[in-house]
Amino acid sequence: MRAFLPDYAIQAPGTLDEALRMLAAEPGAWTPIAGGTDLMVLFNAGRLPGRRLLDLSRIYELRGIEDDPSRLSLGSLITYTELLEQRAVHQFFPNLVKSARATGALAIQNRGTLGGNIVNASPAADTPPSLLAYGAEVQLVSARGSRWVAYDAFHQGYKKMDLAPDELVARIRLPKPQGLGFHFYRKVGTRQAQAISKVCLAAYARIQDRVVTELRVGLGSVAPVPLRARRAEAAVVGRALDALPIEEARRAVLEDISPIDDIRASAHYRQVVTGNVLAQMLKELGAARTA
Amino acid sequence: MEVHVIGASTIRKEGRGKVMGSAAYADDVDLPGCLLGMTVRSRCARGVLKGITFLEGVPWDEITVVTAADIPGKNFVAGHVDDQPFLVPVGGAIAHAEQPVLLLAHADRAVAEKARRLVRLDVEELPPLLDIEEALACVRVIHGERNVLKEIRIAKGDPEPVFAAAAHVVEGVYRTGAQEQLYLEPNVMIGTVEHGPAGLEVTVSGSLQCPYYVHDAMKQLFGIPGERVRVVALEMGGAFGGKEDYPSVIAGHAALLALKSGRPVKIAYDREEDMAATTKRHPSRTRIRSAFDAQGRLLALDIDFALDGGAFTTLSPVVLSRGALHAAGVYRCPDVRILARAVATNTPPCGAFRGFGAPQSLFAIERHMDVCARRMGMDPVELRRLNVLRQGDTMATGQVMREDPGLEGLMDRAMAAIDYRALQKAYAVRNAWDDPVKRGVGLSVFMHGCGFTGSGEATMASVAGVEGRPDGTVAVLAASTEMGQGKNTVFCQIVAETLGLPVDMVDMAEVDTKYVPNSGPTVASRSTMVVGRILEDAARGLRLALVQGGFLAEPYDPEAFREAMRAAHLKLGSLKTYGQYRANPGFAWDDKTYRGDAYPNFSWACYAAAVAVDLVTFEVKVEDFATVQEVGRVVNPTLAAGQIQGGVAQGIGWGLWEEVTFREGRMANNQLTNYIIPTAADLPHIRVEFLEGGSPFGPGGAKGIGELPMDGPAPALLNALRDALGDLRLDEVPMTPERILNRLEEARHA
Ligand SMILES: Cc1cc2nc3c(=O)[nH]c(=O)nc-3n(C[C@H](O)[C@H](O)[C@H](O)COP(=O)(O)OP(=O)(O)OC[C@H]3O[C@@H](n4cnc5c(N)ncnc54)[C@H](O)[C@@H]3O)c2cc1C
């Protein structure tokens, strides 16, 4: 452990109100900590800049699941393990199940939270592509009040979010897909477990009369933020299943993304593989049984 | 009573403690008043240290600071060549970016860590030399006249005229990357220094493979005789060669801090420091030119083998030697020329890692044989069958195959185990389908020389012993260390078998240089074969002493033996017998000409791999892996199979994923997140078959097995990839998804 422990302080408020008041009193002074699976890595390496930690774990308002006929609302403290225990998640959001299963290993799944995955804002995080594909919204709360923002507008730049220093992410809300749907998720890490994504693609499509009427493709690790492949989506929406413009979509997705060379993969590899995975997704979509 | 202990899977001697969590590793040892040490490193690949500044922010008066000026003896880590300083002195040269410059200690590790960040080094930077080709081309000269740390030439006949006349000449260049040993337990060392009647007395204990290497290093560092140095090997959480030479550096550092502070000092590297600063497998570049006749018979080999040794000599001469001696592989070849060089670069010194140079040169030759076969329109299996060594053939050094290595039989068994021909047929059909997953199968045939190279064992003249204790049990006295490979268990089995006792009557004495003789380093697949045989002698000596002393009558049962030891103790006080290495008659080696018997014997193997490549992501999945090896005698089947499976896992990692990324001479991916070793989910079922040929040199006929499994996987995998993907430039490991994409694009554009 390279951090100097006495340099750090931690507070654990018992209610949301108390937490929000603390944040309001000194905006930016506190670093919220949920499962700690991102923060403790930095701490161990002596690279955690925030010296005052606000432990969210006792705040019950950030927990719990609300299952409505039309949507599912998850408390931001929900862990991967808890996510995997939810019947509604399996039934309506299979990509989220795959994201959770592909995250770290069991110990991380037991501690890591959905809220932490979102706010850590790593472009390589594995649930954001699924949240994007399902059109998620996030609820932000502060002493000033509460607001809902569309998740695809939440990430604004590398580790920059539509999140004020006095705000917490309270809930994540997902509309339940209606009608005939197609779900696809693929994480490309270098190994089968405990891997950081080099490319991650999640897609949800709605099919009516063998035509793609709705498509959302969420991508990870190929831009400074998790993002929607809007150009590729546009190329496909409105097309018939047996005439999907795979090559056109492959070209379009290259316009959507802006990958870089880093320690895990080259930009070129990410470009080629994003196109390939998108093509694979569209082939599967084209072959979807609709009867 | 007949007791058979050799060949039984007796339970690991230290297994219980490890499983129950009671085993005490060095970091679990708390000495009263112990300080925690930190290392300030150069952070610049090449330059001159001009000065050191201590910034404000910690109570410097509480912190012990050691510089090169505090060294009582010689500021060089004892080794083949004295060129590596323990600490860079002010005014001295910096030769790599992780070079220790200054040491700090404090009772609170965090304070020491904070202090580490407050030391500024004033360095005049010089342009570094960072790779093999630049070093060979003498782009800059950083060592001697040509950047060559060691050069070896092996010659048999004269290949040059053969190339001119041969039906086929095939050339290839092959590269392998550095690899991190990644033992579970990072390096930890504890030092204490006392002022005894004769002067300084230095004790170091910790995680280390070779107690007497550390012993030598401490003698030289402190300028004191061996009686005043004590080295204790504690429980070790893996090593794989990575704790062969570097522990001497850390031990020296801990002891220097202990001398200065007057308190015990522990230095425990965390994973990041351990990965960045300590030794790796040598990166290599091998050029092979080979000549064949029209039928595919190998006529000549011209091999240029180069290793990146890093900034100092360390173990590079011996790693190079083993690499050179395995470079021609398992093939009969009348005319051979091998030029082997280890070059200096401004990177942290490379060191020992399971296989010790052999995986690098065997990767090249085994990949090359496949390339040659395809080039000549032959089946790679058939080309190998035609050319493998048989009884009476000579290897590159002139070593005669006194017995048949049975290589064709090994190939048959491995191919049967994986169902090679059936897979090939099925894949030929399936790979034509419109499916992005392509499959292939490939194999490698190889050997590993057991024990030290050439005259190494004779020079070392190892000693090991056994002690009859008053309670009627027997202790094994050897400096060989347990790093997970099973030495404790196997040594006890050998002694128990020789004495006709159950294995629970025998256990290991603590590996402490004060009590155990120098049985040599725990390296080179030598412990079972070489030290095991010395122990056999020592145990026979014990029995003989009891019989001749009238304490024991043969035949006897364990109870009688116990009684005899008690009685002998009462009368003699102590009961220890020793054995020493005996040269094998008829074997000769000339270190100057590199002619003769390079190893007393070899373990032989054929490995076959089945792979699937997904052309969507270029990821490779190893679907099946079969190993068949001839290892003389298997002393403990469970432990032996574990050695093979573990080695294969490391070989698969090296072949497909494990890449040390250097940036300006520093490891940039020194974290488990980005240095990708395989998980259980990435590994296939690894099939293990042993053939037991027996060997006259090891105890009960055993040969070495520890390193063998590291040699075969990489070439077998890349040969399988060739089978799956067609004619690609598969000339390098790790063959990562990025490289596969790159090679496919290259082939498409060609
Ligand atoms: C070994 C290992 C493997 C991993 N594997 C993966 C993987 O495969 N895929 C992947 O995506 N991630 C992975 N991670 C990263 C991490 O586990 C996830 O990002 C996890 O979801 C983080 O959640 P947490 O609760 O632990 O976050 P924390 O570490 O507690 O916090 C992360 C960030 O979010 C902020 N934060 C947390 N909750 C809130 C909130 N409610 N409101 C406002 N801000 C908040 C914190 O201030 C901090 O900046 C891995 C981590 C480790 C250590």
C-alpha cells in the first residue's frame, strides 16, 4: 500500500439528507465511495487525490429496486451480484446480465456497484454500453433537489459528466422493452475473466414486421466516453432484417468512434474489431427469428 | 518389509501449512523494532548521477538513509562478473531506469513511502540503448567494445558449402518477448546486523531460491568471511527463477539499512515495484538458415541467436549457454554453426525464468521446422519424423546419443492423445464454412538438458546430507529451497526410499546456511536429479554407519531403525552423513570449445495444441493441449503432473498474451490489470502423460522436469495457428490478437 493512511479521512452519513448537506456545505471537498473497487486501486497505488471520503454504504435511499410494468428503477448502490439476482433484469435486460457477469470476478461483483461504474466514468467500463443500449436515465440528487438526465447525455468528455460536485447518482431507470426485441452484448478483453475491455458493444433492436424500427448501440473503450453509435444506428433503422446494410453500418461506426492507442490495444485494432463486432451483431439480427 | 515411496503421490510436506494459512512467509514475520525499507530508483534509462536532494515534508531525522557511501565492502552484487552495483554512487553511471540509488527506512511504511517521493535525483541524461538490434548494430556503445555481454560459438562440420549445393534453403527470423515470472508472493527480505566479537555478523532471511548465492553476495558487500553471514530461506510463494539472483540485491539493501539503523529491516516489494524492477525472461531474436536435401533431410543449420541481457551481466552468460545448446533442437544435422550473443541494453537486467534461454531458441527452431516443411510441401510431422535424433546420432556439440530418445514414439503418443489426424481432417472441412472461427492443430518436439550445463555440476561440487535425530526421525540437510515445485516432498521420498522408511519419518531441516551444506542453487531442473542422487548416497551412508556401528541389523523395520538412531545418538552425540556430487564416468565437456557432453541427459517431449481463432476479434482459444514426456522416473505423480500443467500454463501465456511493454526502458504495464497472464477460464484441459525410460544419473532413475513444460507450448501454439490461418508471418511471441490482425493484413496486402 503506497498511500499514507493518516492523510485520509472518511465519514459515513446515515441518511441521504445528511450526505447531501455535507456535500452542499463543501462542494468538491468530498469523494463519494460506494464499493471502493475503483477508488481503492488508486489508494493502494498512492494515487487517490481526494483525501476526504464520503461513504455511501449506509444510505438506504440509494438502494432498492422498483419494478413497474413499464420500467425498472435500480438504486445506485446495487452491486453486480444483486443485479444478477433480479428476475426482471434477466427477463428484460439480458445485456445487463452479461455486463455484470463479464465484470471482474466474484469478489468484485460482490462489492462493485452500478453507480460506481457509471461515475468512475472509465471509457472501458462494461455496464455503460448496456445502459446506453437500453435508453437508461439517471437520477441526480443534491440538497438543491433532484433531476433525471438521459444516460446518453451524461458523459460529456473524458471523466467529465453532467454531475455537479454536490450531486450524487441516486437511481438508474430503464424502460422495459416492448414487443419483439433483439439483444446483443460482446465484451472483447484479452482474456476470458478479469479483463479490461478493449472493445465492448451492446445493442438492443426492436423489430416490427421484420423491419428494424428501433436500434441503440452502446460502445465502450473506443472513445473518451462510453457512447452511442448514432451513425451506425441510423444506417440500420428502418431497414428490413433480410437486407441489413452491414458494410454501410461498418463504415458509419468508424465515424462514431475515436479510439486511441494505449497499453491494452491499438487504435487500429479497436477500429477493426468494433466494425467486426457490429457486423457480427447485424448478422445475428438479420437471422433473428421473428415468428 | 518392502516400502515403496518413490513413484507414490505422497502428500506435499508443507502443503498443510499453506492450505491452512499457518505457513509464515517473510512478510508475516514480525521482528521487534523492525523498520520497513524503501528503494529510490534511478527513473532514467541512462545517465550520470550528479546529486541527491531531500525535499521537506517528512521528519528526515527519523528516517534511516543509506547511499553507496555507506557500503562497508564492495559495491557489486557477486555474480559471474562484478558489474552491477548495489547502489549507484553520486558521480556514478546510471545504466537502467530501475537502478537502486538510495535506501530509506522507517517504522511506518507509509512514512518511508512518502519520503521516497521526496527524494530528487539530479541526473545528467544520456541517450539510452533499448533493443537487441540497436545493440548489435552498435548504434551506441554502452558495454565493452560491442555491447556484447557474452558470446558463444558452437561448430560442427562446416555448413557454408552445404548451403550452396542444397536442394532447399529456408531462412527465418523469430522473436520472443520478455516475460514476468509473476510468482504469487512478491520479493521480501529481512536483514539484521549485529556487532559480534569478530566484527559484523549479518543475517538475512526471506523469499529466495539460492541461499548460497545470497551468502556470497553478503560476504562481498560487507567484506566479511562466510562464518559471519547467515542466510535463511523462509516459506516461499513461488519463484520460477525470478528469485534466483535478485534476492541478493534486496538482501544487501535490507542488511545495509539494518547496519545503519541498528535495527532489523524488512524490505517488501509491492507488485508494481516487483514487476518493474526485478528480472524477466530475456527477449530474443533468432535467425535460422537451414539446408535440406530433396527428400527433406536436414543437412545444415546456421543459427544466430541473440538475447537482450539488460544493463548488467547477471546470469546472461549461463542463460545464453543453455539457449545456444538447445538452438539446434532435437534434430540430427551434420553441419551446424551457432553464434550466440547476449547484448547489453539500458533495461533492467534479465534473469532466470523457467527454461533459462531454452524456450527462446526452441521456439525458433520448432517454428522454423514447420515453416520449412510447408515451404518444401511436406507435412510438418513427417519432416520431423525424418530428422529427429536417434541412437548414435550426434548433437551440435558432438554429444553422442548413447540411448535412443524415442522421439517418434513420443510424437505418436501425443498425436494419439489429441487425435491429431482426425482434428486435421475435421478442421479442413469446417474452416471452409462461413464461420469466423478457424481451427488448427500443431505440435512441437523438444528436449530440456537436466542439471547445470557442461562442467557446471563438477565445479559446483554440491554437498547434501541427512541427519538421524534423537527422536528417531531423519532430517534432510540441503540448501535447495521449496518454491512450490515439491522439493521438500520429493527429497523426503528419495531418502525414505533409500532407507526403507515411511515418508513421514523423514522431513526437511530448515534451509539455513548455518545448518545445511551448499547443495547448490535451486535451479536448472537439477534438484531431484542431482541433489536427489547425492541424498541417496548420504542416506546409504547413514544406513551403513548404523549397520557398521552395530546399531542396526539388516533387514530391519522402521521401528528397529528408530531404535538404532536413538542408540547411536546416545553413544555418538550426533549422527549426520553427507554425500557429494559424483561426475558421471565417460562424460566430458570442454567449456572453451563448446564440444562434448553438454548435459548428462535430457528430458524429451512432444506437445500438441488445438486452437480456435475468432476472426471477429482475433482472439485465440486453446481448445485442447496434450503433453507426452519422457522424464526418466516420476518420483511423485501428482507433483510431476502439477509441474507440467503449471509450466504449460506459463508457456501458453508467453505464447499468446504475456507482453512486457517497455516505455523508455521501463515496464509500463507493471500491474496485473495490464500484464495479461491466463486465468483458469483461458486454459484448456492439459493432458499429461509420462513415459518412464529410467536414467542412470538420477535417484531411482529420475531426470529433471521443472523447466521442460515451458519449452514446448509456444511453438506448438503458433504451429497450430498456422494450420488454422494459412500462410502468415507467425514469427513472434506473444502472438496477441493485435499481432494476428497485423499479420493477416500484411498477408492480404502482399
Ligand atoms: C480487479 C478488478 C476488476 C475489475 N473489473 C472490471 C470490469 O471487468 N469491468 C468494469 O466495468 N469495471 C471493472 N472494475 C472496476 C470497478 O469494479 C467498477 O467500475 C465498479 O462498478 C465500481 O463501483 P464501486 O462501487 O466499487 O465504485 P467506487 O470505487 O466506490 O467509486 C467509483 C467512482 O464513483 C464515484 N461514485 C460511486 N458511487 C457514486 C454515487 N452514487 N454518486 C456519485 N458518485 C459515485 C466515486 O466517487 C468514484 O469516483 C474492476 C475493478 C477491479 C479492482
